Amino acid sequence: MKHLLVIIITAITVLNTWATQTKFFIVTQAKSESPDTRTICQAFPTEFSKVLIRSFPCVEIMDDATLREMIRWERMRQLLGSGSDEELQNIASGIGSDYLIKFTVISIGSRFSMDAFCANTRKAEVIARASAMATSADYVSQIVKLSKDIAKQLEEYEICHYYGPVTIEVKSTTDETETSQTSAPCDEDDAIVTTSKKSIQTLNWELNKCAHRASVGTMEYDLYENYTIVTNYPCYKCKNGDQGPSKITEINEAESKVEGLSNESVSEGKQVEDARIEITFLDNGTYTVLVKATSKEGTKKDSKEKKVEGFCESESKPKETKNSRMDIPIKVILGPYSGTINDKVLHQKETKDLTNGTEKTTYSVDFTLTRKD
């Protein structure tokens, strides 16, 4: 019992060390008992590892045989031999694996049917699959071919993680004044109406990709809006029956301020900031960057006021303010930009003019993401 405890503690230490890289766990299964199928199962982890590391130098790989040697996990051996694919994904996830590789081989006469799939253990979904037929003379080359097929399919995903800052900034201003006329209630001359819209809006996300998808950082959002209507009446009829020239000014204002990232998400039992950055590589030599984040709750203040000058001054209304809470979400796909998984650094800096009429808007993106192998 004492020796078993030492083995388990040692295994846990090794697994914790193993958890620093992108981790693949390989499971092999021979569906027919013969020396050749067992030989093929033994060859697969070695050949597959060579191919995978060539494409993704960041990965660390463990297979079921190594794990059994580490902790004599007989119970797990039984599961690997007869359990379902779902059970295998649970096992791989339980030991800290990011991806599960399941390889099976069965003899069909003098030939061997080989099948392999790769599952994302976090999402419990298969993301790559390949198969091949082999003989006892060419099974190694067929394993390599099958492995390259799996590796090619994995190029879509960010297997080797990129890290670094991502900044998105939006600035928008509006300054618009319009003049129109409307009928006066008690005079033949028209009233003059002046409408003005002014706003200043800034939104700045400063994120830092620190894991496969997780990110930390902050954000700032500031908004000020003023919508004012000034109407000059040559003659205006009051509620009490008086009438005469009046100037009525109606002011609507909005102010918002939000800072920081929400931390409602939970990872490994701890609250983490609600920010995700995910890179997807496309077949045409380009990639996109998905940015999802949510801010903390901030303040929003809306106010309105009515001023009456001249006749009907009693109809003025004092400034009324309502306060509320708000948050700012972002979900944007940046790109596509030129780049592949072979690029050590993904960098982009651009500013776009999104001006529409009197609303002047600039949109800026700046990121430098470095792959750590």
C-alpha cells in the first residue's frame, strides 16, 4: 500500500508538470488478437508523435502504455479496452489532456484496417478523423500517411498557443445642427426650430491573450450625448390662456462610463475575467481572430430638462435625472489576415475610417501574438 501511494504521488507530480504544454493523450486498441495488430498498436504512438511534433513543436504526448507503467492503472486499462469513446474523453480530460487520439486496428484477412480520430476533450467533440488500409509489410508508411492526414486537419486549430496583447479602439464624434420651421399656434409667422446633436464616444479594449483562449486586461468606455431642440415662437399659447412670444429649450443628455472586465466566468474553481481570444487558421493561407469579452457593470445617466423663456415660464420643467447600470459586450471577428500556423508571430496594425454622414468614426486594431513552442 505504501509503495502504491508513492507511485500515485509521483504520477500526480509528473502530470502536473505535463500540464504546462498542449497535451495529447494517445489510446490504442487492437480489435482482433494477433501479434501483428499488437505490433501495429505499439508502432502507432511513436510514428504519430514524430508527425505531430514536426507540425506542432509545442505539443507533449502521452500514450496509454506509458500511463500504465507510471501508475499501474489497471482500472483505467479495463476502461481503455472496453469503454466507450465518451469514457475515453473523460479519462483524457481528467489527467489534464487537451486532445485525445484514439487509434484502432482490426485484421481483415491478410490486411489491416486502421482508424484514428482526434477529439477535443474540453468540448467533447471530434475535430479530425482518418483511416487507412495496410499490410504487414507497409503498415509503418500507412500509419505515417494517416498521421499526416490528422495533422493536416488540425492545422485549422490553434494547437500551439499564441500569446500577446490585442487592442481594439473605437472613437466616434457627432456634431450636427439643423434648422427648420413649424407653425406657431397663435400667429401667422412660423416658429424657428433649431436641433443640435453632439456626442463623443470612446471605447478601448486592452486585452492580453495569456492562454489558449483565455485573456486578461481591461477596457474603458465613455459616452456623452447632448440632443437639444430650441424653438422660437413669435406667439405661443400658454396652458392658462396667456399668449405671446416664447423660447422653449428641451435638453436631453446621456452620460455613460464603464471600466474593467467582468469576472463572472469560472476556471479551475476560480473566477476569471470574461475575455476570450481565439485564432482560427483557414485553408487559403489566412487566419481570423475572434475576440469576445464583457465589461464590468458601469453607470449610465440620462437627464432631460425643459426651459421656457418669455411667456409661459411656469411651464418650465427642472432637470430630471435617471441612473442605471450597464455593461458593454464585444464579439468581433478580426481579419482574415495573411498568415499560417508556421508563423512564429502574428502581427496586425490597422485603422479604418467608418465615418457615416456627420458621425465621424475611426476603428483601430493592434495586436502582436507570439507562438510559444
